[in-house]
Amino acid sequence: MKNSDLQATKQRYNIVGNCDALNHVIDVALQVAPTDLSVLIIGESGVGKEIIPRVIHDNSPRRREKYFAINCGSIPEGTIDSELFGHVKGSFTGAINDSPGYFGVANKGTLFLDEVGELPLATQARLLRVLENGEYIPVGATEVRKTDVRIVAATNVNIQKAISEGRFREDLYFRLNEVPVQMPPLRERGEDIVLLFRLFAMQMAEKYKMDRIQLTDEAKQMLMRYKWPGNVRQLKNITQQISVLSTERIITPEILAKFIPQDRESTQLTVVNNGGDHSFENEREILYKILFELRGNVNDMRREMSLLKKQLDDVQHKPQTIISSTTSHPVATSMPAHLQTIQTVQPTMEDAEAEEFFESAPEQENLNLNELSRQMLEKALERNNGVRKKAAQELGISDRTLYRWLKQYGIV
């Protein structure tokens, strides 16, 4: 492309900057404009992606036809099909008339689909059909309609990641990506940052009849070192803030630091002083506290189980039946015949073991156990602030078993 054509395009669309990456984007846009190839513009939020579709349309054979810019992320999922492909009267509540949709109205023209990565999967399938053969069916209609629309799409999401996560159709991506355009982020545009700052400062001075702010050389370097996560949009906002709020018209690094972080690696809009490098000491303290409380809960359970076991030994005056934790068969020792009624349980049946431990003894022996069981339940509830689910998990039983015990002991 001739340099004169490039500069004329920049002047026409008020594009400020001379970096190679930006010049390449404009060059590609002008070269692809005479064709009907789909263009996918990829770039971070705020880099100015919306300018390129306009350049493509205005330099294409469709320049005299309609141009629509649609933000796909701002249209509710329930109505986006109707907005894009139209609908017939009575197809849904509120459809009081037929609507041709954007694809109908923009026939022979250009549609710019911004934030195309936010489209629902069902809408993506409809869009793919339009791109492949120009056919679509309005919502509620039965007949197929034709349209001849040039599609230029843009996104700030990682499409490859969205495809791997099942949020974006791979076939639609390849259909949209016939000509890819990568918009450079502001942090990679070097001195363009200073040029844009000067433009925004001049616009503010003219609009509000004030003296234009200017940067010192040190402030310019500081401006170019910042990462600009919000890109051009953020730079414009900060320039406007300085123009209005600063009493000085010559902006030094000290003044600039009040509006952007001094740390060039930071992506935040305000200065955050954490007193040094980040450490994980606070995180470790939280984990230690959790582990300590967990260990305390386990120790409490052990003590309570030991008390309960001792009480059982005192009541029976003989060795009790012990359920092995590694086998599905009970190991019986000498004890009264009426106590040898414990059924075989699997080691994974925690509720059955709990029921067996607390309920297998005869009624006269349960008299002393009931009070201990009640105390265990009450303590478990107290430790978990009355949350039954957590208390059941602590006791190793199901919610249903816990509720039955609470009802049995009159706690509920």
C-alpha cells in the first residue's frame, strides 16, 4: 500500500498512531475490502476493533448499502435469534408484527458482529448456515429466506480455549476466520501512546475551553511503561481525568502517579502498596487454623468414643464384640448370648456401623448409653452451629440417621 493511501485512511477515520502493527492492520483491511471474505478481528477490549469493519465496508463494493454494528454480548439470549434472523407475527409473546431481523434489513450490506464469542451455541449454528449458503429461517417461520450479507466479526475472548471448552463451534470459527486481523494492544504501540494522549488532551481543551495539559519527557516515559489493561479506552479516561482534576497543566511523573500506578507491571488503576513483595504467610495461617480446628474436632471425637467404649465395658463387665475395620465379618469374643446379635456389615456402610454401635445392646444397657449418645449429638451440633449436615459429616453418618437419632433423643 502506498504511504499516501495509508495516511489518508488514518485521517478519514481519525486513527492516531504510526506503529508497524497498526499500519499492517489498516493495510489488510484495505486489501480485503473489495472481496466478500469474512474477517475476524481479534484483540483485547478497548483497542479500537470497531474502526476496522467501518474501513472495510466503506472501501468495498457494498459501500452504498446498509452497515449495522451489533454487540452480540448485549442482546439477551432469549431474543438474539429474533434480533438477528427476524420473526413472524405471533411466534412469541410480544411479536405483534413480522420483523425481518438484521440479516433481512442488511441484505446486500455489511454486518459487524462485535463480541461474537458471546453467541449462544444455537445461534452459532444458525449463523454458520447463513455464512455457508446465505439461508436462514426467522423465528416461528417455516419457509427459508435468502440474504446476501458481508460478515465482519470481532472478539476479545480466546476462541481456541472457547472451542476446547465447548462454548464455540470450531466450524464457525474457521468460517469467520477467512481473513484474521490481530489488533495490537496499546502497551505494544510505543510512542503511539503519547500521540493518543496528546489527541485526547487537545479534545478536552477544545470542548471545555481550558488550557491543554502537556507531559514532561519523564512523564512520557512513565506513560509508555504502563501496561494499559484497558487500552485506548482507559488512556482516554485517564487523560480526561487529568485534564479536569489537575491544577497543573504541565504533567510530571509525580502528578501522573496520582492517576496511574507507578509499578509498570501493575494492571490496576489505583496505586496499591502492600508493603513489599507478596508472601503467602496469611494463606498459611488460614490453613494452619483450619487444620488445627480439624485436629481438635478429631481429638474430641476420639475422647467421646473412648468414654462411650468405657461405659459399654462397665455395663457389660465382659469384653465386647469388636467390629473389624478391615473385614466384613465381626470378630466375636466371649460375651452374653443376647449381645451377640450384631449383623455382618460392610466397612463402607458407615450408617449401619453407627446404628450397630449405639443400638445393638439390650434396653437396660441402653439406659446409660442414651445420655452419652445425646451428649455426642448435642456437642456435634454445637460445634457446627446447629447445621445438621455438617454435624452428620463429623459423626460419619447420613443426614437421615442423624435426624432419626435427634428425634429419638428428643433434641428436635
